[in-house]
Amino acid sequence: MTAWDDPGIRGAKDWVFDLDNTLYPATCNLFHQVDLRMGGFISDLLSISYEEARLLQKDYFRQHGTTLRGLMDNHSVDPHAFLTFVHDIDYSPVPANTDLNQALGRLPGRKLIFTNGTVAHAEAVLDRLGIASHFDGIFDIAAANFVPKPSAAPYHQMVTAHDVTPTRAVMVEDMAKNLKVPAELGMRTVWVKTDHAWSGDGASDGFVHHQTEDLTVWLTQLVTALERA
């Protein structure tokens, strides 16, 4: 079944979009900048070499789910200070996207951002893309008490905070594993496939309803089909 024929897509009242590598191309590589700054933060914090900091960063990621959680649990790091530091990046690689702006403007329903980043980071990206006016809310890592996707808790918090009815909502994500909980809640799911190795983890487990390699093209085709119905 195509997305245009899917009643859950056609009747959606809310569209919940991930931010990074979903609304802009993964080739912009913003996370590489963030990743490098994480290493710098740890190096300064613990007075260790950058190489040692990078190893510890990856250990914390594996052991705690996120580097931030490892720093909070082991070093009582202020999460706000960490997030402000690591998101102090160059946003110029993100281009304005007039076609995405037009597609979002034609897409019926409320649009929300659900990100493991910060509100400030999301706002910077949306401004670069030229699509900020379409979004009615941003649910970020701070609102989730610094518990990231794909943990179940932030999804429940998000739908409560923004009064989302999951069975009337669509979740759009570049990381397939982050669509498991939304599907279990009753949302329709759209996977934006990228070349990153982690993008496809879980993609064959039955909770991805639709997929695309180009969200702008997919949304444009969808709204065109909806307008003809």
C-alpha cells in the first residue's frame, strides 16, 4: 500500500518530525561537528588528551545510551552546559529548501518537532531551512528529562505534552529503530533512509510503514495526491 492510499496517512491530524538528517540531508554532516565538540568538552572537563576523551565518549555512548547520560552519571555534568557547548556549530551547510517549505505549507494537520537535540538547535536548523513557520511545537531532550529516543518514556511524554492522539498521527524519522515505539503506540511511521550505517537498524522488524530517501519529494507527491482526492 502506498502512503497516498494509507488511511492512517490520509487522515493524520498530527505530523511529528525528527530533526537531524530527516528535515535536512544527512550529507550536511552537522552531527560530525557536534561529535567533535563532545570530545573537546570531555577533554577540557577531565584534563585528558583529546584522543582519550574520544575513547571515553564512545564508551559512555555504548554503556549509557548517550554520551551526555554517561557524563551526568559519572561526573555530575550540567546537561544544559554540555548541550550548549556541543551545539555551538556552523549551520551554514544546511541550505534553504523552498520545495520543502511549499510541501509543508500544503500538508494538512499540525506539525511538531521531536528531537534528541535542543530547542535552540532545532530553531537554528528550521531557520536555515526556511520552514520554521510551519511548526507548532518542539519537544527536545530537556523536555524528555534528558532521556533520548528510542527509549519509550520520551514518546509518552511527547504525546501527553502536545496532546497528540497516536492513532491520528504520523512519525517521520531517519533512524528506523526510533519508529518502534511510535508504531506500538498506533502511529503511522515514515523512515527517511540515509547512507549512515545506523539509519537502517530495525528497518526490517515490521514497524516501518513507509520509507523514502528524499522527504521533500515524498511530501510533495503526498500533498499532490491528497489535493486530487
